[in-house]
Amino acid sequence: MDWRLPLSFAVGVLLATLAPAPPALLWSLALMLVAAALLFWAPARITALLVLGASWFLLQAGIESERAWDRSDAGERLLVTGTVAGLPQSSGQRVRFDFIPDRGQEANLPRRIQVTWYRPTEYIRPGQRWALPLRLDPVHGRLNPGGFDLHRHLLSLRIGALASVTGSPQSLGQSRWRGAVDRQRQFLGEVLQAETRDHRAAALNRALSLADRGGMDQELSELLRRTGTAHLLAISGLHVGMVAGLAAFLGGWLLAPLVLTSARLDRRRVALVCALLAATGYGFLAGWTLPTQRALIMLTVAAGAFLLRRGLQPAHALVVALAAILLIDPLAPLASGFWLSFAAVAVLIWAFAWRPAAEGGSAGWLTGLLRAQLVIAIGMLPLNVGVFQHLIPLALPANLVAIPLVGLLILPSLLVSVGLILFDLPAAWPLWLTETGLVWLLQILEALDGLELGYRQVPGAGLLAMGLAALGALWLLAPRGWPGRWLGLVLLLPLLWPRLPVLDERALELTVMDVGNGLAVLVRTADEVLLYDTGPGDREGNDALGRTLPGLLRSTGVDRLDRLVVSHDHRDHAGGLGALAPQLKELTVFSAHGLVGEACVSGQGWRSGDWAFRFLHPSSGLPDLGANSACVLHIAGPGGNVLLTGGIDQSVEARLLLENPALAADVLVLSAGGHRRAGSAEFLRQVSPALALASVSAVDRFGRPHPELVNRLDRAGTRLVSTGWCGAITVTLQPDKEPRLKTQAGQQPRFWRKGDSC
């Protein structure tokens, strides 16, 4: 077999993921048919497969885009009948699950909906049928520099709409066959949770054996991420290989008499069939995740080569697995786990396929483990830095401890426990061994995480820098004698030392972060960095700012804040204070009525280079009027003027015009996301902003920016830009230049954000 053929198909799919928009479905289908016809012409076969892979992805992307719930129908309420799919995930007072609607209903529903049920009154199980009163919204997510693209992730899961339960659901019974495997997974997870005393060990039990991460809290997930051991939770080659090896041993021993019944049978073939059956069964039990699929396909290819007495290179098995997964699910590359799974195996094959086997014994095993970790650290550097924006120096020592502990103690005893539970046999001893090993592991990881040389967040990189770095990493890992291996270090430099944007000495940069319904604005000059408002949250760390601000600061090359202004005491504006708690003592802080730091008072101000910052409201002695007591901040400089209005309404706007007859602003940050009671026609006429920026969710139940305000802005000739449409918005003001607008959606056009006006 020519291994270039599946590789060509896979490359076509991967290249098509970069398309900003898929063509019409008929064009994609026609392109597929032409490419399929060219497969019969040998000279064009490789090119035809490349085109076939690209058109296959574009066709599926187009179908999912057509099925997705439209933004114009956001908030529509429907009674939807369907079936619960996958494992429900409980968190606090809510449960979240995938719901597959029945066909033939009146509305044109997506094939898969992610449903959130707050304070559920029923126990949700896979395969249950329900009639659910739902509020349906289009799939959306926040879009910030260095942030996680939730919309892309949900698309990779083929989620076409988000919904919440709004009334009293009606149970329609239980499907007999749908969800049977997931019900068994749910049962096993509950048993493992109940029989394990340490709650963190119980959560890891479920994740390691069943790919069920529902019991893991944020603190535990962060510990694994910061120590570089989160990959251990991916049920892949280690898990599948262990199950296959155990099944091969037992099957070859117990079924040995079958060899006597046929001359074509031998003990190895019997053992191999047992291994494949057991591994496939465990794959379903583990949720049929992408790493599991990759491991199973590679195992199947290797087994087929053995049965056919054909030679097989590991790289060829990986290419076949890659092409097979992309044929089954062409949208898989939209998930970050796809890249992690295949990249890690590819790097190991590249590094070790050239080298002779290591020496035997414990010393050889330890040397091999150390080499493998070094190879992974270098080979995965482009993904870790370019995509996930982190460096983990402690990943090497952490994995040197974690991998043997998981592979030799925790995982074997855990798999034995799962097998015993499935057959309703006592599993106390293996569960005790598993829990003991997990407690040891967590203690070691916590000790390592406490060291100063731990997790480091770094700026991300573009596709070119990542491509050069990937080539450099492979160059470094090439075998001895490879020409100029040191050149690999040179190719890594653009990734490790990226070129960060430099702000002109007389410029001002304002970024409205995409934090949903709330406000958080980063204002940067050459001398200082100011944060105006902290976005939504509970002030105790459960907020959007903690997940948004670090990535934004890294992307601009800034490592600190200098000032903080909290416009008023509202959870949408002051909710992110918990994320800044460790820094508050080091900042100059202003807030309405001294909520934190010093009270902002009209006339107060400071200078930063050529830019003058001045509070216009509230005046001293003004009682607490809630949002109408918000700190209104005006910024003036050689490049123009900016006005940040917090949450005020038209009554305060009229007061501002009386006290500041010459008030003007090139950029106006709208009050409270653009509510109807702000932005009066007189205020907009006098201030005359060229740009109005609204910080609001992509799906706002209040309909902000309000249509009446949008009409007033349109009549005033002001361009409106919303974070709900465009993600994070950055405006740069420079002397003798028009304000320069940049949006995150405009920087990253992708087909799943169709309908955006950016």
C-alpha cells in the first residue's frame, strides 16, 4: 500500500480547517465527486485525495453551519422531545447534558443540543426520553486574545444550539438501546465515587477509567495543568494497550483448546482476536474519545498486518489512524485534543523509530523514560507555547514520577477494580491500592507545584512561527548524523521570543474585553496600564476576568496593571475583583463611593505621558444612586478623546453636558452594554463619537444594544461595534491619524462565526 494516499487525504482535511468560510453545499459536493472520479487515474490520485479530503471537511462544515440554530431566533421557547445522549455533567445546582431531538418536529432543530437544567427535579440518565420546555440560543463563546474558543470546541462536538430548561419537563420513559453503554459508564462512575474516600482521588478514578471528568473541580484541573500531567487523563495507548495485553494473555490461555479444532488457528491469533475485542469494548466503555479511537485504530492496523504476515512501520499505522479518524469525523481537528493526541505519538515515532532499542533492565527502562519525556517536551513545544501559551519546566520531573506510578500501580489496579465491579465481585483491595497511589501522586504534584520554577504563561504565536518551530523541533530530534541539528534551535526562536506589538510613545490603546454581560476595559499608554471595571462575577474568583485578562496582557507584552477603576457596585462591573485580590495593594484604585481604594470624584485626574485622565462624575457629596453614581472617566490626548460611562442613564448625561459644554469623544464606551435609557440624541449630538463600543453577550436576554439606541447612533452617524458580534475590540488612538479599530473576530475569521459583521 502507498502510505502517501491516506496522508494526502489527511493533509487535505487539515488544510481546509483554515478556510474562513465554506462554499455552498452543492459546490463542496461537486468538488468531492470530481475528486472521487480522478481517483481512477493513477497519476492524479494523490492530488485527488488531497482535494477529496478538503472537500469532505468543507461539506461537513457547511452542513453543520446550515443546521446550527440561527442568531435571529435567539431566545425562542419551544417544547422539544428527544433523548439524553452521553454522560450528564453535574456542577453545583445545575446539570448539563447533550440532547438529541426527535425528527419531524415543527422547528428546524439541530441534531444535537447542549441543555442546561438549573436545580433539576429529576435524576438524568443517558437514554432517557423527555419533553423539555427549552429556551434555545445559538452556539456562542467569548473571543479574546489568548483565550479559549468555546464556539470552535462545541462545533467539534457537533453541538448546534445551547438551551436551558424553562418550565416543567415531562418524562417519556427510557430508550431500550440508546444510551445503554453510557448508563453502564454512569453506574461505574457512581460506584467508584462512592467507594473512594478521598474526593479528588474519586474524581481521578472516574477520569482515568471512564473519561468522565464530571467530578473534577477547577482546583484539581489546574493542578494537573500546571504540572504538565493532564495528558494522563486521556484514555489512549497506555489504557487500551493494558486492556488488550491482559485480554490477550487470558484469552490465549483460556481458549487454547480452540487451536485443536482448526489447522488455521494458532494461539497467537486467538490471543490477538481477544485483545481486539476487549480493547474495542473498553473503548466504548471509555466514551469512545478521540485518543481512544486513535489507539484502537493503530492496534487494529498492527493486528491486521500481523494476521496477514505483513511488515508494518509505526508511522504508517499512525497515518492510517489519522486518515480513518478524519474520514469518520472530519471536524475532529477543531478540538485541541486531536492535535495533542496525534502530535505526541508522531513526535515519539520520529524520535525513536531511527534509533536502536534501548538496553534492557531497570537502567535501560529509566533511560528510555527520561528520553521519552525529553522528546515530548521538545516536540510538543510548538503546541504548548503557540496554542496553549504555557511553559511547564516541572513537567519533566512530574511525569518521571507520575507515568510509572500511574502505569505500574494506579491504572492496573483501577482496571481490575472496574472489571470486578462489572461482574459484581468485591473490589475493595484494588480500589484501596488505586486510592493510595492517587493520594501519593497528588501529594507529589502539590509539592512540585509549590516550587518557583513551575508553570509559566507566555505569549502565543502565529501559524508561521508555529510551523517554523515544529520544523525546528523535529530537526533537533533527528538522529545523530542529521546535518546541522543546531539549526533547530534557530527555528524555535520566533516561538520562544515572539515579536510583540509595540505601542507608540504618544499613542493610547483601548481594549474592550469580551466578558459577556459586563464591562472590562484595558487602557494602555506608553507609561501605564489602567483597567476600567472588572467584568461579571461573584467577587470571589468565579469570574470572566481571571480567564481573560492574563491572555490579553501576554498578547500585548504587559506583565502588570498600574491603576484600577471600578465604576460602581454591580456584579457586572465589580464581579471580577476576586481575580485581582492579590494585586490590589500594589495598584492605585478608584471606585464609586470608595467601594475599594479611593472614591472617584468629579475633577480628579492624572496624566500619563501626553494623555490626561479626568473623572467627570460623580461630584462630591452626591448620595449613592447605584449605576448613576458610576465613575465616568474622560481621556484626552493628541490622538483624540475617549469617554467611559460605566452605567449612567440620560439624567446623568444631561448633567455632564451642563458641567462640560465642550465635552467630546472620538470613542464612546456605551453605558451598561447599550441599554435604552442611555445615549440620548442630545448627548450623542454634542459628544459626536465616531465609534460606540458595547460590551454585551452574543445572546443578551435584554436585547442590548437596544434597538432604540442603535437607531439614535445611526442617526448621529456613529459606528456601533459590539463584543457580542466581534469579540474583544481594540481601538488605537495616535496623533494625526484616524482611530484604528481591530476586532478579534476580524483578526480570526472562521466559518463557524457566520453572520458576524466584523
